[in-house]
Amino acid sequence: MTLQIRSNLTQIHSGDLAIDAYLAIPETDQKVPAIVVIQEIFGVNAHIRNVCDRIAKLGYVAIAPAIYQRLAPRYETGYSEADVKQGRIYKEQTKVDELLSDIQAAIDYVKTLPQVEPDRIGCIGFCFGGHVAYLAATLPDIKATASFYGAGIPNWSPGGGTATIERTAEIKGKLYAFFGADDASIPPEHVEAIRSALDRHSIEHQVFVYPKAGHGFFCEARSSYAPEAAKAAWQQVQQLFDESL
């Protein structure tokens, strides 16, 4: 059943920093889980807002914090080569502790909403947000994580230091990871390293690799959009959240 929703821009607070966020809420009398939606390098743009709306129509509160707030307030762009270049510049300036603080701020915010069951929180992220979602999975509140084509997990971490994969043991809930077999940004050995780390640390997980799908395959606005892979992945996301939240 698809629910009616209402959406608006709001602000959350990470320390002294006010962060813009997009919020989508289903029209229901029941308390529901909440999902933190983590943007690509392109900001909280139309694609990310659409993901929030789709999640809300399934019966979850969805919130997308602007994780580039410190660097470029209200940053939102498309998918041109220039957009990719600028988005990557901002990505390289992010730091793990700030990203996790901002995501925790989003979690703390939705917990105050009367519609939300405060102990039923998940997250989903795409592109750079897929990498950040892997980090967010280490937060105690996150019960389920969907990480879409997060590059660099085995060999990089925002702000430098120990690679994100080394934090795998800290993941608290279930994690689903989604990749395209033709993703030039994520070599097969990186996918296998992630799978091995999740196995080694006994994290409940599934790793999905879709043939003939590249980076950004879930986004309808990108030239790499792969409808069949996107549909299959969305079904798995729904299963993850339905079973875990």
C-alpha cells in the first residue's frame, strides 16, 4: 500500500551547526521507523528528495541531512562532469567525526517526532553516501543499513586515517551492500574485501552485485541508470527495512 506523505525542509543541529535537511513523513496514525537518507556528492538534490518520498510512501519517516553543510550550504547540483569534479572536491574535505555527528543529529531529531518509534532507525546512502552509510552503520541507533556503491571503503576514509573497512566490527545491525558489476569506481576486489570483512566479523549482511550495471545505477537522472538493477535493489531494500525495523 502506498501512503500519502507530506514533506518539507527543516533544520537539525550538530553541536552549534544548523544543518538543512529534507523530511518526508507518511500520513498514518501509527508510530513508524525512521530512515536517514545519505546523499551522493551532488547534495540533497531531486534524486535524494525523491528517495525520501519513496521511503515515506512505504510507511517510514525519511530524513536527508545536508552532509556538505560545513563546506557549501544549500549545495545541490546535477550530474555533469563539472558537477562531479566539484562534488568530489567537497567529498575530500569531509571528516569522519563530523559526518557521524551530523548523522547522529538527524537521528536525534527524528526521535523527537511523534510519528517515530525511536528504537527503530535505519539508513540508506548512495555513492559517497554509500560509503558514509557504512560508517553510519557503526552508530548504536542504526538497526539496518543499505549501502549503494560506496567507493573507497577498503582503502580510504573521509579526512584520512584508517580505512573505513577497519570499522566493520563496530557495525551494530544488518547491512545490505549494492554494487554494479560494471562500476569503474569500485573494482571487484573491493567488493570481495567488503564481503570478507562482513563475514569475518559475523555481521548479518547480504552483498548484491548486478550485471550490466555501473556506478549510480539506481538514479534515474544519471546516464548510468539501470532500471532492472534498480528495481531489484529496491525490492531488497524494502525487505531489509521490513525485516529489521
